[in-house]
Amino acid sequence: MTPNGQQKRNDILKAALELFAEHGFHNAPMAQLAKRANVAVGSIYRYFKDKDELIHELYSEVDVTLQKALVRAAEPSISTQQQFVHLMTDLIHYLQDHPYEFKFLEQYYNSPFGVEIKRDKLLLSGSSGRQSAFGQFIAGTAKESIKPMSAQVLYALVIGPVTFLLRDAISGLVELDEPRIKELADGCWNAIKR
Amino acid sequence: MTPNGQQKRNDILKAALELFAEHGFHNAPMAQLAKRANVAVGSIYRYFKDKDELIHELYSEVDVTLQKALVRAAEPSISTQQQFVHLMTDLIHYLQDHPYEFKFLEQYYNSPFGVEIKRDKLLLSGSSGRQSAFGQFIAGTAKESIKPMSAQVLYALVIGPVTFLLRDAISGLVELDEPRIKELADGCWNAIKR
Amino acid sequence: MTPNGQQKRNDILKAALELFAEHGFHNAPMAQLAKRANVAVGSIYRYFKDKDELIHELYSEVDVTLQKALVRAAEPSISTQQQFVHLMTDLIHYLQDHPYEFKFLEQYYNSPFGVEIKRDKLLLSGSSGRQSAFGQFIAGTAKESIKPMSAQVLYALVIGPVTFLLRDAISGLVELDEPRIKELADGCWNAIKR
Amino acid sequence: MTPNGQQKRNDILKAALELFAEHGFHNAPMAQLAKRANVAVGSIYRYFKDKDELIHELYSEVDVTLQKALVRAAEPSISTQQQFVHLMTDLIHYLQDHPYEFKFLEQYYNSPFGVEIKRDKLLLSGSSGRQSAFGQFIAGTAKESIKPMSAQVLYALVIGPVTFLLRDAISGLVELDEPRIKELADGCWNAIKR
DNA sequence: GATGAATGAGCGTTCATTCAT
DNA sequence: AATGAATGAACGCTCATTCAT
């Protein structure tokens, strides 16, 4: 069974994710990427106009996958705070388990590429426009339990600490274990709770 | 008054700060940097061994300047929370007024260059080893008022939201005005207060 | 018939030989070499890791070709001295006809590149380890006819005069015609004969 | 006593000799040369029009010094061959003791610089036009004892082996001790003697 | 479609030379 | 005369992109 076009496209994206995460956009030559994807250099250009488009497309894929992963069934039996903590823990676990995705996203947002992306939508609504698990939770279930404040600030208080700590955790500078995740989630909740 | 060597060095650093912030390390050729600094390419290499050293030296300068800017006289007459809010407001104002410095630092920490720098020390102790205004406040005055928790998490809860929101504010995606700064600072305080 | 890779590699080596011989390693920019070879700069690096490797590879090629050229059928019917004279004459004719090769070799041996090459092996054993026509003759046929002496001195007495005179001949300072070649070969023989 | 101009000029030439011998013309930047000579870069250009002229001037100096060193009182009491051997031994000893001078000369002759210099004059007449010790000996005392042959070939048979062997000796590839010097000198004599 | 050899603009860096002091 | 900071053309090399097969 020879790989079809879609398979090849995915191979390229997978190789790109790894290489970009490991070496950065600027230290990941197309030739190396092609080799890692077991594809000819020229073939990459059949699926992506140029390196920039490849990066943007990769962002879309990673973003969509991330949003899908964070869907969690409603748990009406537990308290709102507990639901919040569960969501945060899910998020952190997911990103800890997917360091390439995290590094890529960080790099993307921290570059001219990411300027046009509304970063505050990261976890609240996917780039597709659909609302994320977090967004639904905050705008829905938890609405009454959260102090009224600017949406931007709310997002910053929730997402800021997570990304900040994960950066160091994934670089190996810090150990982010369960007790600390709990500390972090509780702190975030206290920051926003009514 | 013709510029002396120190002046020229500063011209180069200034041009580098601007170019790195605007285009990123990898899209700021030495030739363009030289032109912006009104200097010949070769002259840069009289002051800096290579591009990497220039970047590291620039980090030192920016960091030192930032630490100096955040020194604030003790205000024993107001509450600990109010002091915290003042410090955060100072920090945010400073970085809002110095977007190039902010973008450069973000980029530096998010690159192989900054790996060796403990990022959590960003605002808590200067790169010189001296403790920053923030560090002194948290380890001193505010110690009793803060909930016991891992230092890493504490830093994340304080610094994470600030950098997250500033990124968008400086990109022009979000307006970060006084009320929102107050919201943010209060949220951070609630996240860590005992 | 479009040129294949091997052809292109040879074009580069040929252009390099000419340029190195004419201007020296340090005055033969890669760009000029590319132009002379009707090739893009980047293409050179597909065949050679860097300029140094190109030089070493060129040496190999030139050396192998030289060794091959000096093979001469055994002539048992003539005296040892005459055989020696034939060999020297062959060598001189070959190098006179291949001045680029001669200049390149001189330059190679006289540079850090050639330090690791035993220069005394120049004509006595090829770089491949196989013994050259000269080496076979001296260690074999002529062994009994040659005065016992240090191998180094023996080589110097044979090769020294040839290279010395060829340098001037090829520069056009001296005319090296048949009678003189005979004089030289006889002199060398007298220097080493028992 | 501050150094006068002549002293400074000599410092530069000395530093140049060392640097050129150690690193080659092309790896001896003017700045390094200036530092080694304890002189400002600009000062070099007061004494020499450019780097090329410096190299040519250095050649003159080295050549003159070499010729002077090889003057040896006539020794009528010993045989012509013995006188020849003495001269050769003197030459080899001198060059062994002055490896920088030897390396410089080799490099000079082996570069576009040396093409215009009659190399065959190396030891037979100085660049000044005066005849060298060797030249006087061969054209005078030894004339009758030497086989009639082209002057060029004669020189090659005498000088070729010396330079060939010295190159390796000075590079450390070969040990050139007294017995070998004797072997070499005898060989050369046999090459040219009537 | 797929390939990968070929391309050449562009990069970081060096260094002979100049010139204001 | 002497200095050494300043200059910028030129270098070796990389790599995103193209295109003949």
C-alpha cells in the first residue's frame, strides 16, 4: 500500500513539527525536513506553497488537535472549582505529553507568524472559530462563579501561569508534578473566582 | 562632539534592539543592523565578537536597565496588597513604554540563547545576582501574606499573566488600560495571597 | 547529452586545477571557480564538503593520474642507467605537458594541506599505497646498482633536481629541452649510483 | 632611547618573517603583524606601500642576509670536493638554524610573488647582483673539476636536493643529521663532478 | 506526481587599507 | 610621525526554491 497524498502531507507535517520543535524554524532546512519525512524536497512544495505556508498549516493542525483533546464530559456532580481544576490538569497533562506541540506553539506565537493570530483564543476558541472546552466552561457553567472582569484579563490569569510554567517544565528547568499542578490550578482559580 | 567608541557601541546596541524586536534575530542581518546604526559592518565586530555575543550583551544591558527601573521606595503606610499592585503597575507601565525591550526579552528567553538564564529569575533577581524589587518584596515584606507554595508556581502565578497580556497589548491586539491593569494585579494577588 | 553528476564533478575539479595553479588556493574564490566550471556556487558544495575537501580530492585525482602515467613496461634489454633515464624523461615530459598539475602539486605540498602527505612518497609510492613506477624501479631492478644510503637522501637526490628545474621551466624562466633533460637524468644517476 | 624609524622598520620585518613562516602570507593579518611588532597598523603603511611590497622587501632582506652568511674563506689546502662539501654543509646548517627564513623563501618562490625572481640565482648570485659564495666557487675554483653542462642543470643538481630535503627536515618529517648531510653533499658532488 | 540536482541571493565574518586625531 | 578605530569589498558557505527528468 503506497502512501497516498494525504499520508505524505501528514508525514511532512509530522517531520516539520519535530524539527521545528527541536531546532527552531530557522535551523530546520527544508532538505533535512524532507529527509526526515522520507520525501523529496520538491514534493514538499506540492503540498505547501512555501516554508511559511507549511508553518501556518502546521499551526492549524496542532491547534485543532489540541482543542479536540481538551473536550471533557460535563461533571455536574462536582463543584465548579473542581471542574476548573480538572480542566487545567487535563491541559497541563496534555501539553506535558506533547512537548513538540507546545514548543512549536510557543515559537509560533513568539514570531512574526503568530502576530496575526488572536492568541487569546488559544484555549477559549479554536482557530476554527468553534469554542473550546475552556471557553464553554468559562462562558457557561462557571459564569456565575467568576468575578466580573475583562475577558482579556481573565484569559491572561488562567493561561499565563500555565504557559509560563510549562515552558520551564518542558525545557527541563523545573519539575511540574501533581502537587504543583494542583497549586497552580488553585492559584488560578483564586485569581478569577468571585 | 564626535561620537567616541562607547557612543558607537551604544548606537549598535540600540539598532540591534530595534531590529531584533521588529524582525527577530534571524531576520536582522548584520548589514542592515550596521546601516541602521550608521556604522560599517566591520565596526560591529570591533565591539562584539560575533552576532551571538552581541545578542547576549544586549540582553545584559536590557536586563540591567529593567531592574534599575523597577526600584521603588518602600511605602510602609499602605497595605501589602497595595504595594504589590504598585509594583505590578510599575512593571507593566515600564514594559508598555519599552515595547522593544519586551519583545527582545521574550525572544531571548524563547531561544537557545536564553536557556541558560533561569527565566523565573526574570523579575525576582536581576541577572547580576542582586535581587530585584519584586524579589525583595516577595521574599521580605510580603512573605507572611503569601500562601506557602512552590517558588516556581508562585513566580508563574505572578509573572505569567503579565507577560501573557503584555504580549498581546504590545502587538496591539488588546488595550491594556489602567482599569485592566488593576484587574490583573488584583487577580495575581488573589492567586498568591494567603 | 546533458552532463550527469560525475561530469559536473569533473568540470569543477578541472576548473579548480586551473584556478589554483594560476592564482593559488587563496586567490581562487569559490565564485570564480563556479563560473569557470559553468556551475552555480552551491553546486560545488553538493560534491565537496568545503574548499579544503575540494583541494584534497583534487590532490588525489592528480596524484592517481600521475602515477598511472608513469607506468612503463619493463625493458630488460637496456642497462639500469638507461632505464633510470627513461623513467626520469617520462616524468619530466609528463609534467612539462601538465604544468597545471605540477603547479598544483607544488603548492599542495608546500601548504598545511600537504603536511600529512609524506612528500618523499611523491613518486615512489602513490598516495593509494601502491608503489609507483619509480619506487618499484629503485627498490627492485636498480637496488644493486645504487649506493647504500638513507632513503630520504636518495629521494632528495632524485626528485629534488627535477622539481627544482621544472619549476623554472614551467614558469618560462628556463628552457628544458631534450639535451638538458639528459644532462639532468645523468647527473641524478651519478648522484646515486654505486 | 626611543626606537627610530629604521628600528621600527626592522621590527616590522622581523614580525612579518615570523608570522609569514608560521602561518603563511594569507593567514598573517596586518593587525596581528602590527601587534607582534609593537607598532600600530597604520605605521606599517608608512614604511611599506602595501602588504605585497612588505613581502618583496622582506625577501630582499632575507636574501642579502643569506648571501652574507655563506661567505667562507678559501681553503686551498683541501681538495675541491672537500671545499664543496664544506660549502653545502654550511648552507644546510645555516638554513637549519634559520627555519623561518627557509620557510619564508620557500613560500615566496612558490607564489606569484616569486615568479619574477630568477630562482636559479638563489645561491649563486644574490638578488643584488653580486655573486654568491657558491657562485664564486663553482665558476672559479671548481670550474675545472665540474663536468661541462648547462648552468641551469648544474644549479638544479646542487640546490634541488638541498631544498627538497630541508623542507622535510624543517617540517619535522625527517631528521637531517651530520651523516645524512655528508651523504647528500657527496651525492651532489658526484652528480656534477667531471 | 515525484524526484533531487541545480541555482544564486543572501548570510556572517574577515582583513587590507584609510584617515581623523 | 604615530595611532588604531573605521571602513566596506570580498570571502566561504547555506538553504529556500525551481525545474528537467
